[in-house]
Amino acid sequence: MKVDVQSLGTFNQLAHEGAKQATQSMSQMTGIDATVDVTKISLVDRADIGEELGDDTFVGVQFGFEGALGGETVLVFDEISSEKIVEALPGATADPEMAQSSVKEIGNIMMSGFIDGWADYLETAIEHTPPEYIERTGANVLPKAPDASGSDQVFVFRSEVNWLGESVCFYIYMLPEYESLVTLMENHADAGDGAIPVEKLEVFNQMTRKGSEKAAENVEMMTGIQTESEVSQISFCPIEDVPKQIGNDTYVGTVVEFTGTPSGFLLVLFDEASAVTIAEALMPMDPSGDGLTQEHEAAIEELGNIMTSGFVDGWANVLQQSVDHTPPRLVHDMGRAIVDPLAAQLGQHQQHAFIIDSQMKTDEVEFTSEIHALPNEAELREALDKLQVERADQTEANAEEIF
Amino acid sequence: MKVYDGSSQSENARDTDPERAKVGIAEYEVTTNGAVLTTSGLGSCIGVALHDVNTGVSGLVHVMLPTADEMDDDNAAKFADAGTDLLIEEMERAGASRRHIEAKIAGGSDMLDFSGSGSGIGVRNVEKVRETLDSYDIPIVAEDVGGDHGRSLRLESQTGDLVVKSADQSDTRL
């Protein structure tokens, strides 16, 4: 299967429009003014789907759909959001059963809007099953990803909807069946230069996994804190949506520009609490002040450097070429403001962007780190083009065998 | 884009609270009823806030790149020149007059400019916004641009005040 950048762009737009339609339906019923913040398409390891949901409890309204496109979709609210939405409905009630049926009803209306949006665009019929109400923890709220003909990686469409003036949001996930998505994408693709074989994107994910494993090893070596890398995914969205992929909280970390094919930017970011924890693990003595001091920042800079080298080495090993990068620049700012100048620099030459994400966690102490790579899109395609996927029939793609 | 004229006011909102609207990157909003327009996480991007002192019609656009020239992109709000043009046009459609519009701008930071040429996107964004506003004879009455930090904005369109927030310092009211 090949996907081209244009059809990824079209499908992203489509998912975004669908989510907007769903949100409008909800706004009409509840008076809640909400907007669709981000829509992205990700190619992600089956086991990592929904990792971002953590261990919180969620309420979901789930559907199956079939027709020109088949699969599963779910509307996910955290508990607070679902309560607020129920409260906003006419005839609000404290009765839990009634509340549950209200959520189901609103889910039904929203998701019908979502699926109808797709069907309209594709000029075809998509049927959906009656909604199912579920309450589960973390990723369990999501349906099992449909079979992907032996592949461990699946496409996930995810929209984040934010409620204006409230700190609540909810998500729409769609997990299409691989085959029907492939067929649709091929039918809507312009089989021109931009086409990328999906297997190669999958390999790229593995490269990222390797890179982040190496980065995690380096963290462990320096701090003695056992660190695991989690979630490697490659996502695709319009360039102006790139900054929105990062939270709006304040982050501390480093940014480098890397050169070669592809060139681009690599960010290593810590939330402030994690930055303090991890920096103190590196410092020989107690810091001289409270909070995030200059000593902390210096430690983060060093750590960012080590993680960047690890990550880039992981890539270089797989690509069998060296990847050079600039010295790291320390950043300590609003997440989106950090990413915005990088997206703008890429945006001078491209309308959409691939974002490569991975995350690191540890059970020992409170510490999360995100690594994001923003490659030049045309150069990424070129790099993928050079990859030789010789054994397309193998189920377990192995980066070293493939390259 | 939607024009906030009060017709979609939520039943649950208290009457005294002005409506709020969030402006994303490469998006704009116009309000005729004193809504609060916000945008967040400006790095090299710029928020152009316009306010008609006579009618109160206000608008905010969050632009990302200097110029739409030579770009095959139909989203005008993404660009400093085309986005500013578009905002003025839409405000006039909503009853504003360019003779009474005042501008406040913020953003255009030079953080993370790897070009090394000293004229990064932030600087060029600021130049393009100035140039475009100048071509309409719209004065910039206040600004908070450049530097190496991010900003978030809140345009209080009842007064035309633009509140600029950065990660490390308190609010500045322009």
C-alpha cells in the first residue's frame, strides 16, 4: 500500500470536518461552545494506541461502522467533561441512569454527524451500529484496533475537542479497517511523486523506537534512574496544527536542528515538575534555590544533549549514515511557543508535516519526557524512497534487515 | 471564522460575562458584541489585534508566515500580509471603518531561529504586518514584539485592551 501526502492531507481534513460537525451537533443541544483543536492521523503500534489517556477513568460512546469505510469509532469524555455535558443538557438530572442515557444520546448525535460527514465527502453510504455506552480506564475505553493484515501498526485518527472557557476536553478516535482505508486512500490518491509505501512509514516508527530506546539508555546511565521509552508514532497534520500537538503548559528542554536527509528539528521536552526531578538526580549537591534554578537548567541542557545524541545515533545506525546536529539550545517556555518557530521554518516550504513522537517514563520517580522530531517533509519522503523493503511479506518488520 | 454577534450566546452563560472565542494558529475571529478573543503560544507568530474605536468592532488574527506570495495556499489567515488584509476586510463587512481602526500587535519572537542570518521569521512577520497596516493607514498604537520568549494574548474587545502574557512574567496590558 502506498499513501501519498496529498491523500493524507485530504483524509486529515475530512476527519477534522467530521469532528467539527460532531461538535456543532453537541453545541446545538447543550449550548456549550466547543471547538475542534487538533486532528491528526497517526501510524501507531497497536499496543500503544490510547497510551496518552493514562490511567484516568473515561466514559465512551462506541460505534462500529461499515460500508466504503469500515472500523470502529469512539467518543471519549473524561468523567468531569461527561458530567458537565449532562448538566448542560435540557432537563438535567442527577439520576445516574438518566445521565448515562443522556451521554449515550449526545454521543449518538455527535458520532452520526461525524460519520455522515465522511459519507457525504466520499459520496457513499457508511452504516453504523447503535451506540454502546462504556466506562473504562485509560486506553481500555478504545475499541480493539481492527486487524491490519498481519501488521502491528495501525492508523488512528484522533481529534481533540476543547470547551471554551472550561478546562475540559474530549476526544474522537477512529480506527478504520486497514484494507478499506487503503482502498479508499488509493482511490483518492493522486498516484504522483508524493506516494510513500506504508511499510516504510512503519519502519520509520521502528527507527524512532530504536532512537528513543537509546536516549532512554543514556538517561539511565547519567541519572541512575531506570527509564523506559514508550510510544513511538508518526503523525501527519497541517503545518499550522503542529504547535497544537504540544500542550500549552510550560516546558523545559532542548532543541536542535539536524542536517542530512531528512533535515529538521528535534525537541526534548520535560514538564516543569519532571525537569526539577530529573535535574536534581543529576546534580552533585542540593540546588541553591527553590523551583527551577539556573543549575537545573544547566543539568537539563546536558541531559537534552545526551538524549538528542542517543536518539540521533539510533536513527543513524539504522540509516547507516551520520546525522549531524547543532548544539542544543535550552528552552523554557510555553510548549506551543517553542514549537511555533520550528513549524514556521518548515512551513516556508511545506503545507503539511510529519511529526515523530516518543515518550519516556519511569516508575521510580515522577518523570516524563517527550521527544518530538519534525523532519522536512520532502526530505523524509526522499529518505523513505531510498529504503529497500525487501521482504514485504514478513509480519515482523525488522529495521536492520530492511535497510 | 464566525462573527460573534451575540446570537449564539449560551443559555448557561451569565449575562455579565462577555463571550469568549479562541483563535487558533492561522485563524481569525471578528466580534461585534465585545467578546473576548484569545490566542495562545505565539512564538515567531504574531497576533494582530484590531479595534474600531467608534463601533467597537474588533478582530484578532494569528499569523504564522510573512507572505502569501509564491505560496500555493488558500488559507489567507496563515500569512502576515494576507491575514491582516483579510481581518480588515471582514471587520469592515461587520461594520468597522478603517479610518477608525487602531492596531495592537504582539509576538514575532526570535526564539529558536536557526537560520543564523539575523532576520528570522519573527522579524519578517513583524515587518510584513507593519507594512500591511501602513498601507491602510491604520496606526499601531501599542506593541510587544521580538525578544526570545513566547506569548499568549487576550483581546478585550469592549475596551480594545490587549493583554499579553508570557511564561516568565506577569500580564502586560497594551
